[in-house]
Amino acid sequence: MENFRAPPPPSLPLRAPILPGTTSDRSATPGPAVIRFLRGRYAGRSAEWHRPTMRFRFVHAADLHLDTPFTGIAEVDGPVAEALRDASLRAWSDLVELCVEEGASFLLLAGDTYDGPRRGLRAQMAFLQGLRRLDRAGIAVLAVSGNHDPEGSGWSAISGWPPTTTFFPADGVRSVPVLRDGRALATVYGISYARPDESRNLAALFPRLRGPGPDGVRIGLLHCNVGSDPDHGDYAPCTTADLRAAAVDYWALGHVHRHRLVLAGDPVWAAYPGVLQGRSPAPVEAGPKGALVVDCDTDVPGGLREAPRLVPLDRIRFAAATADVTAAADLAAAAAAVAQTLEDLRADPAHAGRGVVVRVILAGSPEAAWPSELPRLLRSGELLQQVRAAAAHLRPFVWCEGLRPALAPAVAREAVAGRGDFAAALVAATDALASDAGALDALVRTLKGELPRTIRDALADGGDRSAGPGDIPAAPGAPDDRLGLLAAAEQECLRLLADEGEGAP
Ligand SMILES: [Mn+2]
């Protein structure tokens, strides 16, 4: 692997060939204004590189969402707010350095590079700066767009890209060979979105037959939803069968924000790197986020010697943690248990050097009486303030985004269920809702309809009015939160009913 340290600069031909078997057979050669190829820049340098090996490395990233707004995080102030604002741009800058340090031949960006076209001069400048740094290092960048950055939108502040940057157009699948000493290391196929709500199966447009002659490792670059992941918008939907049917060795995918190896090389590989920087405490955005480093060898069937390696690049880590408060005799002890959970997170080497935004789940079955005060303290935010103050000394910061009670029920629902009274009917109703996703969905919709329009709009787009059709559900009402909300609502109702019972003469 030592020969990865100083790879030759990649070179691209003056124009991309259109391969037989692609849907772009009959269309014209891509316009020079859309695809910018490497020109004579490296022509004189290839003599420096006399390596018989055709091993190389590339980096695959997606969903940079540069200058993204963070959703579901309220009341952030000071250094935490500043860190959140800068996180996506710093992660991009770290991605650029990763490519240089790892000796990558090229960088693939699989869509949603920016979050919304109407925002972010800062994001555009930072993006361009990174591309120039990669250009100087001889590292090509090949990019497609997704639902957040469809072709023709955004990048209003930039009139020209470095010669090593290629944006695939949206009018058909195109191919771009990456050459070393005149031989193809790889051929990258890609297609961009023409519109945010792309509903066509774009994977089916990729070539199914290999062209004549060696074309190196064949890579498909695409923003799509494989297998209709319900956590994400169903854009460019396709199946793993579609991926296998194409003459592609490695699918460099984007759109799903959680890292996933979709196909593990038998011989086709397909992977989502996930979002480069998590954006909210929602489960799909939590955990390590980064880019994939992919080692290739043109002599290996499928082109890869081993599975791609995820390198975390997130500057802020979103996490969920559980604080067991079974032993807490009073509220002070419960708050201390939460504070200890935050200290433990700070000490976890997995998060070293990063700010952490954490949602803490209060778990256990305390025998003490304090849980009856919990709903009031959570509503008023008093407990949360206390927890944040106790963690204020931690560096880098650990910010408690919220507390979610999941205590063993203080009001035993099993006991209530057999009583035949109003409370028993309530328990039966929540059971019915919990087992009927459609009914629960309809109820949430109805309740949202009851909300004032201003709040409803904020919920609908995560408070981000300028975003395009989002693929991240806003935290409240997200599918994974609904059962938790239902259980919490039931407990709150049972408590109120019990209190009422006690107060009655
Ligand atoms: Mn997307």
C-alpha cells in the first residue's frame, strides 16, 4: 500500500466517449460548458510516473449539505451555536485534506452538495476554495447533483470551476475515464437531477454492457433511494437488482444519510457514505459521519480488494445516550446521573476532539416519588437547564439537546387495562393506534391540522423555509418518534386521571 502515498495525477481525455449500450448513445457529445475536462495540464508530466501497478485509491462522499441549517435544535447559544454554524464547512475542508493525505486519485460527490440554492455565499466560496486545493494537488473531482442541488440551481456566485472539476449533466448518463499513463484506472458514469422531485429510476439508465477495451474500475455515481428507505424521500427510486443489472463495479451512491454497504462485492459493490456532517438529533443523523476511502486494483474482479473504509469527518457528533435513574433517590440524584452520562460521553474516545450534541433518554424504574414531578420539570425546562449547567465545563462541549423520559410506567398500564373504566378505554385506544401505523399517521396529520399555521409550517420543513423538498423529516412527528410520543401521551393522561382520582372527595 506504500505506493498510495504519491499517486500520479489523474488525467481525463478531452471529451468523454459515449459507450455502446447506454441511453446516451444517440445523444450529442456533452457540451463543454457542462462537463469540464482536464486539458493539457498534466500532458507533460506523465513521464514522471512509471508504475506498472494499476492500484489506486479514491474517496467517495455525498450529502455535504454545505452551510446547512440544523433542525430540531432550539436554544443553542454562544460557542455551541458557532460550532454548529461552521460544522458542515469544516467537515468539507477536512474531506479535502483527507483526499490529499490519503493520496486519492479522485474524489466523488454523490449529490446534495449544498442544502438550498437561495442560501450560502459562504458555502459557495468554501466549496470553490476546496476544489482549488484539490486541483493544485492533482486530484480530480467528479460530481452529480441530487434533490437539494438539481442542475442549474445554486452556485450563483461562481462562474468558473477548476479544470479538474466535472459536473455530470442531467440529460443522460455520461462517462468520464480517469487515465494514468494513457491507461484507464476507472471509468465514472453519472447523471444529475434536472429537478428536485426526480421520480424516474435513473439507475436503469446506466449501461448494461461493458464497452470494448479496458476501462478500469467502472463506477456509477448516483443520488438515489435504493429499496425505498422510508427515512428519506423516494427520489430516483431503484432496487439492488437494478444496481446488479448495470455494467458497474462500484456504485457510489448518495441520498441516504446513514452509512450503508448496500452490495458487498459479489462482484458488484454499492455503498452510501452517509451525510458528511450530521444535522440533527434524529436517529438517521446520529453517530459517526464521514466519507469512504476506496482502494482499487484493476486486476481484481469488481475492482475492490476490500470493503470501503468509513473515515469520520464530522466536527460535531450527534448522539443518543441513556441515563439509568433507577437508583436516583431524588431529583438532584437524577440530574447527577444525567450529568455523569454526559461526562462519560466526553471521555469516550470515539467522540474525541468533537463537540457532541446528545439526546438523553431517562430510563429505569425508580421507586422514589420524584418521577411524578418529571412532566412539569420537563415542560418548564428546569431540569434541562440544570443538566446543561452541570456540563458547561466540558471541552469540547457536550450539549444536551433534550431529555426524553422512558421510565418504566409509574402508572402500570396492565393493571389499568382490566378495570373497565375510562382509563382502561384509553389504554385500549393507544394499543390500537400503536399497532396500526396508518391510523397513527392519520391522527398525527389531524393533530398537525389543528395547529396554528405558523407552527405547522415550521414543523413541515424543520423551520427551514428556504429548503427544497427535504429528505429529513423534522424531529417532531418523525416516524421514529411517533410511538414514543404516543406512549408519553398515554402516561401523561393516566397520570392526570390518577391525580384527579386522588383529588376527588
Ligand atoms: Mn438527497
